[in-house]
Amino acid sequence: MKLIRVLDGLCFFLSPIAVLFFLLGFLMLNVTYWEHRNFVQELETAGYVTQGEITYVYEDADLLVEFVDYKERERSAIMDVHYYDAATLADITEGSQVDIRYVEYMVEPPVLEAHFAQVQAYEPAMGGLWFLFFLSWAIIIVRPDWLYTGFVDDPTTLIGFGPTSK
């Protein structure tokens, strides 16, 4: 019985922030889900393909690629490699010539053209966001008191210390 009271008190004190985390989780899930899909769609519809040279391989395996864009300007960008499997990355070394796909305004880094299917199939990790979303939802379900704070005459009744009836 004491454990239930402790959990109830914990849920009560977490309920104000749970409302914010619920909204934040909902927004972040949508942003994370649509961000990658919009990036892939942008690469498919407005992407340019050119040849670049890998000039540096970072310790975290990201790649510095230098290339000439469609306007004949020399550019460089750091390519994220989290889209690709280990076999793909094993073939890439400094000095490698690769075909890349990029969008003109370079909000997102370029991708390897030969392995564009891996970028299309990539699913962003959203496990932590789902956990945040459902945990905050559960807290709101257990103790929705803060949702009703402005609608009661005596806020101490929400806490359980005030009079229950007059």
C-alpha cells in the first residue's frame, strides 16, 4: 500500500512536466519521421548527381567529400555514414572517387549514389521518443490533476490534502 502511495505521489509531481513531455514527444516523433522521408523525396526529385573525392575519413567514420556542383563551384561536405552497412563502408578509403547525390542548398549532407537504396530504406531510431511519449501519456492517465487545475475552486483537493466537500 505504501508503494502505491509513493508511486501516486511521484506521478502527481511529474504530471505537470508530463503534459509538456507528451506534447514534445508528439512533435519530435512527427519531426523525426517526416524529416528523413522529406530528405529522400528531395534527393529523388531535386537531387543532382556528380563525382566526388573522399579526402578524409573521420574517426567516427564520417567522410569528407569534395566535389564540383552543377554550377561548377568547388564544394565540400561531411557525409553521414549511419545509412550504410559495414560492407559498403569497408570499400571507401581516402582518395576514393565516388558518385554522390546532393541537393543544391545542402541542408542535408550528400549521399552515395551507388547505395541510395540504403538511404531510402533507412528507418530513423525513434525508440527513445516512443518511450518518452508513452511514459508521459501513462503519467497523465494516472494523475491528470494538472489538466484540471484552473477548473476547481480549491486546488488542494487535487493534492488530496484539502476538504473534499463543503
